[in-house]
Amino acid sequence: MPMKRYEEVNFAGLAEQDCCCGVVRRAFADSQDGPASVHLLDLADEPTCHYHRKTTEIYVVLEGEGYLELDGDLIPVKPLSAVMIKPGCRHRGIGKLRLFNISVPKFDPDDFYYDESDVAVEGVEPVH
């Protein structure tokens, strides 16, 4: 039997996990050869500002209105807003938001950084 060239998931069937941003359900993070993962995120009241050295994230807001804090700038977001967050950009969401976070490459728990002195992405220093 040929190997499937697709994977499918229903977020309702995924376990909720606490993370620095709130409560998340991660799809395709455990995929063997998958190039990306998709996370359904319900934002916490006070998410932790952080950055990644190698991960690019695309946030697509599904519900709520608020802001994304990106390198110190406040970007207003509402349903169907999409923002690409590149490696080294310090970020967090503000407000009651539900969003999809598309991570490329896929989720890596070792690619979360909180201390500005840790960043070394092409000479770019993140801003708190």
C-alpha cells in the first residue's frame, strides 16, 4: 500500500497544553517529515514576550481584537488579520485573541528565548 502524502487533524481532538502565550493545541508538530506545524492558540491574559532564533511564525487571528507587540511596536489586529513574525523579533499578543500560529519550520521547544542577550540572528538585537 502506498504511503499517504497528506496528514489531517481535527483541533477539537487535540490535547490542550499550557505555553508561554496561553493555551495551545499543536497540529503536525510530531510529523516525521513535516516542514511546518499549526497551533490553535487562546491567548493568556499576560503572555510572555519571547523570540525564536530559527522559527518564522505566521499569526492568523480568528477571534477577538487586540494587539501584537513586535519589537516594541503595537500592531492592531482583528479577525482575519495575518502577521509574519521573523526570527529574532520579540513578540507577544495583547488582548483576548484566538489565532492560528503557523510555525516554519515546525514547532521546536528548544527555539524559545526570553533574554535579549541570547539572541544572535544576523546581528539583529530584539527589543523588549
